[in-house]
Amino acid sequence: MISEVSLKPLLDLKCSFFMSSSLSMEKHYSLTNYSALHVSGERSVQFLQGQATSNLLVDFKKKDTLFCDEKGFVIAKATIFNGKDLIVITKTSTIKFLQNHLERFIRFYKCSMSVAEIGVHGIESKGCFSINLGEKIGGLPQEEWDLEKLLSFDYDIDGEDSAKLRYFEIGYDPKKYISFDKGCYTGQELIARYNFLSKKNKSLYIFKDLQNEEIKKIRLDHEKIIFTKVIKGNTYSQYSIKKIGPDIKSLNLAANQ
């Protein structure tokens, strides 16, 4: 007969195994090109609530969101941390565009806003990505983070793409970034119109290192190129395509949604 005492080491060993397995599935990244926008004041939450696509009037410690212009184009993709102040983390190259956009509305609220450098790190677990405060020494490099997010259609847009693309062209998951139950925010009408009324007859495809002749094949079918990114020496081109023909099927496909 096995005593109750003799079972405890076995249970501890089992728990330790599952915890170590879970941790080993996580990837940690050292992120170097993100900055912070500090928003403070008694109405800071209400201020950002009128601009962010996510609902900030619920209790939260961290919230992923988008900031869009009146036409629904994404100005910046961000993570908001709720503490003494609200800290908005976004790509360094987009933060000036976001700040300029928010300055148009901040005068209606009793709050202030400032840009600061900040240390952050990224975590990927089971296909889910998160940005966290604090530097991570020895993590995977920024390029690896950018590539993984790109191929997952969750790319944090750069300044060159700010206010040029809508969320569905990039491939952002509306369930993660957009609340369709909250009140008004900038760009809401067009975002809701696409989500509820448009016909979704195209899919997103990312090709790797297309040659000029291969690019011509895609453009002959009048398909739209969304953007091109060079990461780790390779060129990734994202297209919105209605139907994959035999010529396009032969190309070097990196991801599709």
C-alpha cells in the first residue's frame, strides 16, 4: 500500500514537468525599436477611449489596440498599460504620427502626454504575441520578432505604413484589437461598415523573395500588393488575392490567411 506521503514527490515532479514544458514553449525577444507615450490626468482613460479601437472602460492591466484615422486607416498598433499613468507602447517610427493624431483631441480633456524611451520585451506562446514592460537580456533579436509577427499577420506597422492601410489589409484579428460594443471612436463607422457589410472575397498571401517576372504574374491578375518588408536579408511581399491561379501557386509562398 502506497502511503500518502510517498505520493507527494510524484505529484511535485508531475507539476514541475508541466511547468517546465509550458515555459519551454515560450519564446522571449529583446525588442529595441519601441517607445512609450505617457498619458496622465484624471480623464486620461476617457481621452484614449475615444481614439482606441479597444474598450478601455473595463478593468485592465494591459490592452492591445489600434489607433485609426477618420477613414479607418491604422495610424499605429499599440499596447496600453494601465497604472499610475497610461503607457502606450508602439513602434518608435510610428509614435510621432500617433502623438500628432492624439494632440488634436487632448485639449478637450484634463490630461497631458509625453514621449519617452522605454525597455520592453516580447513573448510568443502558442502563436500568441505579447509586449511586456522591462528589457529582456539574451532574448531572441528584434528581426526574429518582426518576422514571426509578419508571417502571423500580426505585424506591428512601421512609420512608412502609418495611416495607409486598414486593419483587414494587414490581417489583424478584429476579435483581439477591436470592440464592436463600445461607444464612438475615430474611424469606427468605416471599421464597422467593413466588418458587418462588406463581402470578404479576397485572402492575404505573403511571398518570399519574388523575382521581377514573378511579380508580373501576380499583377497581371490585378491583385493588390499591401506592402513589402525586408527582414533578415529576405524580401516578403504581402498581397490581397481573390483567387490563386496555377502560375501564382508555383511561387514561394511564406504564409496565407
